[in-house]
Amino acid sequence: MEIDQLVESFAFRFKASGVDNAKRVAEELLAHVFECRPLEIYTGKPPEARSTAEQFKIISRLEPLAERIENGEPLQYVVGHVDFWGLQIKCDPRALIPRPETELLVEEVLASKVWNQKKPATVIDVGIGSGCIVITLAKQRPDANFKAVDISPSALELARENAEAHGLKNRILWIEGSLLEGHAPESADVVVANLPYIASKDWSELHPSVRDHEPKSALDSGPTGMELIEDLAMQARSILVPGGQIFLEFGYNQGKAVLECLENMGYADIQIKSDLAGHDRMAIATNP
């Protein structure tokens, strides 16, 4: 059982099942079982150097996990975690899988001018899912106050588990609720959100690994895909302090609609930022 052959064998199976980046998925699955990083599967103790009993144990662990991937389940749910901004974030069907694009959103928040004020900033993360945004921000800004809002009790439970794993559970105020309802006027310096932005009519066109496994409530926003973004932007106008900022992640084809939404609601200094693929992906705007 040589590692190259093992990788190629699983990659062939995954590709035949329609899995994107099949070889990378095979490497990450093997790394999970070997308890190492993907590149280390080629440099660590080779499988062929292990005892027959060890080899049997490896294969017996790999096979049921590989079958789940072949059946369309996302790798992140199969291995139970994803790396986000250098942190290991627990993943399961209670919440959307964190994407690399959201790391860029975190970068923009950390570069915000709101940290330059004398008083500690108050940040509200709306629609937290796994908690990856608020946990990363709280890790990076121990001087700030954080609130985490989600309408899903199960997502909040997952986010709290992730926060506890990183020693941050008590640094964050956890709120079960809809968007910014119930928050006091001018009570936040930053509102950040990666809300559902898929139009209902587009739901059936999503990749099966997303459509059939990730929570629909974390993706489907309504008829246009802009419903929740528009509602949040309107609410944030009164919740943000003057000079406070809103940070939004949105769909690759929604840049123009989000820009017009923020302009119509009276925001200033609106910026539309691109992801690594060059698609409009984030909006930053200031509450006058």
C-alpha cells in the first residue's frame, strides 16, 4: 500500500462520482485519517512501512468516509472541520461550511477604521453559522466587544462549541434572533454578515454537494436573493453609530444590486470588493 497509489485510487473514485478537485479531496481525507497535514502524507511514515494490522486499520477507517464523499457529502462534513484563518472550525450540517471568500471579509473588517477610536469597538456578527467570523475577530481583537446573532438555535449551538474550543465562549454575547431586531439604536460600531443570498428559483441549480447537504436556511434568501441583505442594511442604519461600518458578503452576480441598495439607504463611502476570482463579493459602507 504505497501512498501515491492510495491517493490515485481514491482520487479516481471521487472523480468518477463527480467530486471537484478529486485528488486534493483524496489527500485531505488521507491526512485526516493519518492525523497530519495534506503535504505530510507524502513525507511522514509511509503506509507500506506500517504493520499489516496498522494498514488494515487505516483502510477500515478510510472506506466508510470515502463512501460518504462518493455519495456527495462535502469533505468538510466528513472530516468534521475546516481551517479558517488559521483556526480549526468544527463543521457539521447545523451550519454552512465556511468558504475562503469569507476570510477576505474578515480581512476587511480587521482593516477597518473603527478600531482607531479610543473606546472599545462593539461588533455584531449577524447570521453567524459556524461562528467562523465572530470567533476569528474576537481572537484578533481582544479589546473589542462582540455579539453573535442567528435565527437558528442549532447554528448557535455549533458556534458556541467552536468558541469554547478556542477559549472565547464567554467573550461573545450569543443572541437567538432575526437580524438586528431588538438591538438598541447606535449600539454598534460594526455590523458584519454573510447572510443567505441565493434566490429561491436558483436553489435547484446548486451543486448537489451544497443543495443536498448544507442547510437550505443558510443559503436561500427568498425570491430575489437580496431580501435579507436589504432588511439588514435598513436595520443597520439605526443600529450603527455615526461613522460605524457595515460589511456584507454577497453572491458573485449581486454587486450592482448591493451597491444600489446601500446607495438608496443613504450609506456613504460605499466600496465593492472582489474575491480572488475577480468576482464582486463584498461591500463596505459607512453610516453617515
